[in-house]
Amino acid sequence: MTDVIVAGGGLAGLVAARNLAADGLDVTVFEERETVGGRVRTEHRDGFRLDRGFQVLFTAYPAVQDELDLDALDLRAFRPGAILAKPGERSTLADPLRDPTALLPSLLNRDVTIGDKLRTLRLRFAMSRKPIADILAADYESIDAALVDLGFSERFRDRFAAPFYGGITLDRSLSTSRLVFEYTFKMLSTGKIVVPSAGMQAIPEQLAEFAHDAGVTIETGRSVDSLTQTGDGVACVVEGETVSADGAVVATDPKAAEDLTDCQIPTDGAGCVTQYFSLPEAQALGTDGRLVLNTVDDRPNQIAPLSAVAPEYAPDGEQLLSATFLGTPEESDEELAEKVRETLASWYPTRNFAGLELLETHWIPFAQFEQPPGFTEGLPDVDAPDGPVYLAGEFTEWSSIQGAMESGQRVARVAGRELS
């Protein structure tokens, strides 16, 4: 009989397992897929590395600092800021304090006002001093309302905030909670946006290695089908086999967690579609490693020059781009790809995109749960289930890598105290 069963080998489950094992508990993780990571995984195809949808890591996240060896991940960083694109015109907007080379092009940028640029710098200093506890309490209005309160112009909101935060929250209307805006803005001001050179799956693989070193047993290809409380613990049915334990951590996707625990968990969410393209290296887009934001609409919302940031993502002679559409479009994969070609051609009217080849399309109907103002009031606590059963997942915090990993830390503290 093990001390703790962890159902799910995603980021939250792996962090919980490692910390529980570090407290001296015997921990077994059951993951239904053949690899750990949950939604954070990477496909390898013909020399390309394709993450499951456009995913990045914010190095300043507190849980990331606590749980990961960032040097060992061999990170590749996006340049600060973004390129704002519309038909026939592209301009750079970046924080000159983070990237002094962007000072002049950012000053000359006409997509946002001088006042907006000054307000951004003031906000940067304000957020750098604002405690995270105060940011987590800022769940009372939308991002758009916050930007209005802070004095930002409609032009700034439409041309920069909508596509940039649309990419983070999958919501170009900026109706997501201010909490998400302030937290991510603080992280962007103090850290970097990165990807591991081996792909995003390197993150859960490292967490699994750390968990294994702490004594955790990880069994992949085995799912927890049901969970029942017993007189002295829990009984889990794993692929038809009953496994008993003193306690269990449910770290599955929201729907499965709801089914296993009967707790009310957020299952309504936002989706997206990410397409991957190859393009001959000779046709480099000149992004300088920055995201390209669509200032007109979300068709697509943004294009990421992945191999310009991480050359390991593409074979020699090729470059890898990703294009992300918000929601669940009605078009087919090829119709969406043609829209990407048309959009790129409008942004770069002197370029030829005949060599742009669609590699893969990832349809992700549930990428993150809905986070309108006040959403934190409806989130379950990690100890919401009855008995020695606990929840680990971003749905107990907020939808992000930070939320998932912090949830794992929190459940380890609670469960470790009660089960030790």
C-alpha cells in the first residue's frame, strides 16, 4: 500500500508528487498517456519540433524559479516586445529598458501614442513594486476596464493589447480578469519569455526526473478510472486493478477531475488552433526573434518565428513558424493555412510565400478555462473533495504554467501535513 496516489502526470501532478516525496511519503503517479506532461508536450517530425499549440515559459514565474533548473533546460528567449503588423506596414514596439536597441523604433512607432508609451513605462515600475498578493486580489474588473482606468488610449488597446493579451488569454475582447493582466505584466517586466531548445516537453520531463530522484514511482500508460474512499484511505481502480493508498491527489484535466471527485470544477473554456509552417531559411521574415501581432483581426492572431528564437526547432535550411487562431474556426486546415499565406503576403508585399508549407494543425478546443472578473471566487480549494483526496491543477489557481505548478506546491503542503 502506497502513501499517496497521484492521478495525472502533468505539471501540477509532477510538482505535487516531487514535493510529497521530499516530505518522506511514498508516492506513485499514474498517467494515462505514454509520456508525462499533460498538455505540455512536443512532437518531433522530420527535424522540426512542434509543441502542442503555441506555448512559452515565463522565467519570472515564482513556481518556475522554485521547481525548475532553468540552466539545464537550455532556454531560448524571445526578444522583448512585438512587431505590430497590418497590410503593407510593420512596426516594432518594445520596452527600451529591456532592449535598448529597440528605443528608436519604439519611439517612432505610430501605432500607439507617446502618452501610451509613457504610461507603459509607469505601469512597468508600478508592477515591479506591487506584491503578488495584491495582484491576486485584483480580480474585480476586466483587462479592458483596467487599461481604461490607467489612461491607455483606444488605439493602444486595439492595436497592441488586444492581439498581445489575446494571445495570452485567448480573448481579444480583453474581457479576462485584470488579475491575469497584472500578473503576466509583472512577469514580463522582470523575466523573459522562453522555450527550451528541446521543446516545451523538456519541462515536464525535467519535473519527472526530479520526482523520480525524490523517490516517486511514475507509471505511464495507466489511468485512474475511479476513486473511492475507504475506512482508512482511498481505493483507486487503475486499468481494472484496485490500488489502495492513504490519500490521493487528482491532477487530471478538469472534466476527469470533476468525474473522479464530484467537485465543481471549471470546465468551460477557450480554445485555439495553432498551425505550423516551414519556410526556406533564405526567406527569413526579419522579426529579430519577436512575436508578430495582427493589429487588424485574429486571422491569425499572431505568428511566432520559432526557429528564429530557437534554431533547434527546425532542420538546417528551414525555418519554423507558428500561426494561432483564437476560438474554433469553421474552416478546414488548408483553408486556415491559405488565410495565413494571404495575411503574410499582405504584411510583406514584396515577399513570395509560395514556399510556405503547412506541417501540422493542432486543434485545441480547451486550452484554458474562462477567467472573467471574479472568477477566483468560484475556484475549488485543493482540499475541496471529502476525505484524504486533494485537487492539483491550474483550475485551483489561474490558467497558466504558474497556476498549475503553484497548485502542485500548495496541495503538497496541505496533503503532506495531513498524511505525514
